[in-house]
Amino acid sequence: MTCESSLLDVASSSSREVGRPRAMPRGPFASSTGVGRAEPPWDALNRCEDVVVGRDDVYESWRADDDARAASPARVDAPPVMWEKGCSNLSDAYDVVVVGCGLSGAAIAERCSRALGMKVLILERRDHVGGNCYDYVDEKSDIRCSKYGAHLFHTKHQRVWEYVKKFSEWTPYEHRVRGRARASDGEMRLVPIPPTRETVNALFEDADVTNDAEMEAWYDAERIQPASGGAPANGEEAALARVGPRLYEAIFKHYTKKQWDKYPEELDASVLTRLPCRTTNDDRYFSDAWQALPRRGYTRIFENMLANDPNVTVRLECDYFEMKKSGKVPRHEILVYTGQIDSYYAAMGMPKLEYRSVVFEEEYVEDADEGYYQEAMVVNYPGPDVPYTRIVEYKHLPNQPEGRHEKPGTIIAREYSSATGEPYYPVPNPANRALYEKYAELAAKEENVAFVGRLASYKYFNMDEAILNALEMFDNLRERGVLDPKRAPKDF
Ligand code: UDP
């Protein structure tokens, strides 16, 4: 397994001044290129155009409507769409009933309606659309917050990029994370995550890496290959083969234990290889070609996908299982189920699948030093000394409401991983995979029911993968008349 080496030769030669980490700037996390951008030349690897791209029809129609603007004169953006609640007054029949209004459900609904003219009903248990992407502008602070934690859009799939541009304007953004990690001299230091040359030099007194070749040699000297001689069999072997025991201890081991309540050796190798490790000083969290944030938030994407469409009915606070029990689900040709696959088969009495949840401890900080609590939007705490995994400060993002960066006050959210609560992450290890396969066998026998998305496929999809999976399933519906995946979730 190799690490990412320099993507641009010019970058490796121009960043020889590695040394100890520089003091972090106050204010929104910026670079010489702007808020939320990496330093050149790394920013140039983001193929999102420099200016905002994409369309926001909800915003445009609000802006063109004098009456609507007059009704909310203080606003600079359209107010959120109000969706209907409850399951009364539904039609008797729909072509498609979609359970869950997250990315997967919304993408299938949008395509079925706009490409095939199908009549779609979406039943959402929560009181909002957007699934875990849901965000809102907090009334007290005027800061755009994500209810279910930070969401950073990135994709290498041009098809997904072209698709999402139809439902939002997008602001170029490269997510960059810092971590407070313990160095070999015992001090806590703020370092780039994923690890770069700067990370290694800051954490280890004996490291003085100044170029790609030296960094590759540093990794080589640290790495421990699996005793089996084969591919890493679990997360610990994967991390040791990539970065060796010292970085593993400082950055990966305890963070992973906190996030999953399992040590890396109890998890699939894939969990630990989500994070790149670099030989350069490219401190971007993701390497994908397109990286951007929806200019007016993620919720707006769902509004543009589903609102004002006569074919699509969205109903909030509707529990599909309750409706099914009382015979209230309207007739339909196809059911698209995006919830937990084990909940769908709860009556079978099989063991439940394991999920991780996240508890957010939010705090409004009025007197933050120069308006910011911490140095970057996300600061990870990879050590065992604090119980939370990271602290998120949304104010650093460039897609905050206009003028918000200049105002005092900020919101932070400490994230604690938890076994109970809303399911966020399927837990990827052999036992859970084997159990999922049993559920998947049942699902394969269903006629006219499609299981779509992170919870129904028990797969740690990123946002773009969830969209691509939904679009590919829709391709099959159009080509063959069935909503089947084009590839197995594990192949994403
Ligand atoms: N990880 C880590 N230390 C960090 C960041 C990530 O050990 O500082 C590991 C950890 O096992 C985590 C995985 O990398 O579960 C994937 O991290 P990612 O940031 O992709 O998780 P997400 O953003 O999806 O919560």
C-alpha cells in the first residue's frame, strides 16, 4: 500500500521550508487564495471553477418575486420551504413511494419525476428533508449549522458534479483539518490531518523531512508490513503498513477507538484507508477533483430537487412502518426504502446490525477571541485524553450568510461517538458484513422493493457515492424497468 506522493512536482520543490508548524491565523480558515482554500498550488487541483457555479432556482424565483421579498425584507435569501406534515389527504395511488428524504431518496424521486414523469410520494419520519445533510441558519447566531455534523462535498465523478450543479450554486472549498496531537517531546501540537511532512516534523523530534523522497524514506523506515506477507487484514495492519507505529499511536489508534468503540484491529482495513497520508505538504483532507460547498446550504439542494414539482409529494413526520401497520400506505408500483435494512425486517427476529451514532455538544461562544473559537473549521482530538473526537466550528466555512464572518460570537460542536441514537455509520467488520449479507438475501427476494443508500445498503457511502448509486439504479429502471444497483455497494 502506498501513500499519496506529490501530485504536482512544483509543489514538492516549492515547499521546502517545512519545519515546525506555523502559527494558525485567526479568523475564517483561509490561505493566500481565500477563505476555505488550500495554498497554491494545491488549490489548483480543485476543478471547481474559481467563481460560484450551478443554479439555485428557489433563490432566483424568490429574488424575482417582489411580493416574496417584501414579505421578508431583512433577508438576503429565500426563507426555507415549508413542507406538509402528516399523512392525511394523500392520493390513493402513486407510481413510486420513497421511504426517507435523504440524498438517495431525493435523487431517485427527482429522476423518476423529471425524467420519467412518474408520480412520487416521499415519506419522511423526521420533521425536515435532507436526511443527515440537513442544515439551517441558527436564529440566535445567524450561523449556518449542520444538524447532524459537518458535511463536506467532494467527488471524482463528473456525472455527480454535473448533477448537483442543477440544484445549487457551489462555492469552491478545500476542506483542511487540524489535529491536536501529542508530540514525542510530550507537548500537544496543532498539526495537519491527514499527515503531511509538516505533521511528521512537528510530532517527532528526530524528523526533519524536507522533500518527497525524504518523506517516502521516512514512511519506509517506519512501516511494518503484515506478518502474513499478504494484504492488511484489518484496520491496525492497514495503518501500520501505511504510516508505522508512531503516527498510528499519535493520530489513528485512539481516535478510531473513540469513534467506533473498537480498536482498529477489530475493523476492516478500509476504515483506516479512508484518510490519505501524504509525502507532500498538501493539507487538503480530500484529493477529489471537485470540492465545493453549496452556497446556500445543503437543505437548499433538496428544495431545488423536490419543491414546486407537481409530480412529487413530500410528507414529513410520517413513519412508514406505522402507516403500513394501519394500512395507510397508498398503492404503488415501486417502493424505494432508504432506512435501516434491519428495521425493515424487524419482524423476522434476526440480530440487529450495529451502527454508530454521534452526540453533539453545542455551545454558543459569545466572547471568542477575535470572533473564532479555534484555528480551523474542524480540529480533531486524536488522543485518549479527551472523550470527544473533534470540535467543529461552522463559522469558518465560506458558505455562511453574507457578512456573518465579521460578526462576533460563534458556535462550536464537540462530537462524541455513541452506540445509541440516530444511526450514522454502519460498522465495517466481518461480523456485521456477514449479518448484512443475510439481510441482503432477504432483500434480493423482494419484488418491486429497492433498498437504496447508506443505511439500506449498510455501506459507508460518501455523499457523492450515495448520489451516484441512486443515479445508477435509476439508469437500470430506465433501461430494464427495475431499480437495481449497477454495481455492488462494496465496489464503490
Ligand atoms: N481517523 C483517525 N484519526 C483522525 C481522523 C480519522 O484515526 O484524526 C480514522 C478513523 O478510523 C476514522 C477514519 O479515519 O474512522 C475515517 O475518518 P473520516 O474523517 O473519513 O470519518 P468521517 O468524516 O466519515 O466521520
